[in-house]
Amino acid sequence: MRARVAAGSDIGHVREGNEDSYLVQAPLFAVADGMGGHRGGEVASRLAVETIEEMFAQREGTLADQVREANRVVFETSLLDRSVAGMGTTLTGALLEGDRLRFAHVGDSRAYLLREGDLRLLTEDHTLVHRMVLEGELTEEEAEVHPHRSILTRALGTDADVEVDELELQVRLGDRLLLCTDGLTGMLSEARIRDVLTETPDPQEAVDRLIGEANDAGGVDNITAIVIDLVEGEDPEGAASSVEGRGSSRRDAGPEAEPVAPVPEHEHRAERRGGPAARSEDPPSLRQVPGRGAALRAVVVVAILVVLVVGGRLYLDTQWYVGVSDGRVAVFRGIPASVVGFDLHHVVVETTVPADDAASLALYRDIADGITADDREEADAIVDQIREDVAALQASQSP
């Protein structure tokens, strides 16, 4: 059994940049949809796929382990680089091992299986709307048009740790797999996606048709798709699978294009309608040199520590929040997080206001996670307001 693979990514009709990234490095495939503004989203998705690409090349951990490491890299980068603070990304990855396909998934990008004409969704969206469907608050039909259907409940890079969905699937000859971002599924129904995949034998033509129809339907988001066909053929000796790969972001790249070798590294392309394919300038990456993983990670750890101690301190000294110290409301300098065992904050003032009293008020129930402030003055104002609100609550409860 071998695989024929095609991939493509398009900027769409509305966005000014492409925050999607994809990876085609047989037998590993992935799509990622970044968030956090144009640069932040682009950096997040690129870092995620580069991380799993290098770890896979070094045979380090499982696919889920690689996704967790990608989460750590994106999270720490967002802490150290203020220009991409708060960035994150979805990631749906697939690893083909003989007749087994392993998935690791976070977010609302998707994986589908087309088998004998039936299209099956393999992944679960980590979105607020999907949670509401599971809890019976919305129907599937209502969820498809809900204004908050893109709000994620889980993504890479937004927290120090992330839960990764894992799935293993036994595949067989004739199966067709689709990995895609929500720029596709938000524009086309599953019925239409099934029809295109069923009617279009050539994988690159299928990718181009899907992207083209998503654009014709509005193209309100970046659109990325990978199609993987499992066909007859012999694997090269020692290889997990044999892959014929073609990747393109051009809308007019059709089946007549010459097959090329599997894409050796992550491809990230953005194209404006009517213009040539454009590659965004590569942002700084913690993982740029496959094949030197162990040494590079050692350098990265040292670099992170140096930045935290030197440059990071300059940044942290400008950050303020109100949180909890020894059971009391306190003003902190820094951010409510830790990196490789180092706290990125310290207490400046510890008040006499019990934190439990503050948390009993709905407005401050998340105080343990930190209430951010622009400066020390605003942090003090938040504390004063908490003190007043707690006193008012206690007064209202007195006989």
C-alpha cells in the first residue's frame, strides 16, 4: 500500500494574510490554523508544524508528544515576544504507519475519511458551539450558522499544557483522507465535500476544487486542505509508506502538473486573487534546523533562560496583575505564569482582603488566575474596588 498526496492553501477573499500552515513529509501530515492577529497566527501555526516536523525526523516521542511540545514552543514564544503575545493555533496531524493511521488533534481543524462513498468525520471540534451541541443547548443545524461557531475551547499555545485528542484508524486500499482547516468546512457542507472527493479521482484536482468552491462560497477565511489516497503499490524497503506528493496554493494547479517528490519541509504559502503565489517572510523560529535536534534544543533552553533573566525581565517589569498570595488579594508584577520552573511574577503588595471573599463575587471569581492591569496605578484601583465590593457584600449580609 502506498499513498498519493496533494495539498494546497489559499488566502481566501477576505483575510489580508494567510495564517494557515501545512506539513507534507511522508508519512507525517498536518494542518494548522493560527490565531492572534496576522503575524501572531502565522508564527503560531508555523512554529507548531516545524516542531512536530523536527521531532518526527529525530524519532522523538509519539505524535501526541510532538503536539504537546509544539504547544510548549508556541506558548513560551508568546511570552517572550510581546508582538505575538496571546497567539495560538489549531493542529490536526496524521501519521501513516503501514495500514494504521494515528491522529493527534487540538482545535477545530478537521480530519475526514472517505470510504466507499461515505464521508466520516474523525475529529471533534474543540469549540464553544460544539460543546453547546453536546450539552443539548443547540442542534447541529443551529451550530452551523451560530455567530460564535469559531470560538475555540482548546488550542495550542494558549496555556502551558494542553489536552491532545488521539485516535488510531485501520485504513485499507481505496480509502481517501482529508485534513483541512475551518476555512473549508465553514464554507462547504459535508455533503458537498463528499461529492467533490467522490467525483474527483486525482488528489490535486480534488484539493483545487475544494479550495475553489470554498472561495466561490465566500472565502471568508484562509483555506487549507490535504488529500491522501491509499492505493496499490509496494513500499520502499524500510519505509512505513510510499508517497507521491504534490502541494500547491495556486487555484489553477490541476492534474496536468508534474508529480514531484514529497515536500521535504513545511510549506506555507499565501496567494492573493489574480496574483502570483507569495511566501510570507519567515518569522523567527525556535526550530529551523532538522537533524540537529538535541543540540538545538539545548541551545534553545539556554537562550530562553538568558532571555528570561535579561531581556525578559525588562518586559516582565512592565506587566501588572491582581491575584492571590497566601490566601489574600495581592498586587503582582509580571505575568501569572511559569516557564521551565521559573515564576514570571513576584508579589509587590499583599493586602488584608481574603481572596475567598473576593472570589465569592462573580466579578472576581477568576482572581486566582490573575486580573491583568495596564500599570501599577490600575492594579491598585482594582484592589480598591475589590475591597469596596467585598465590604458592600458583607454589609448587605449583616443583620
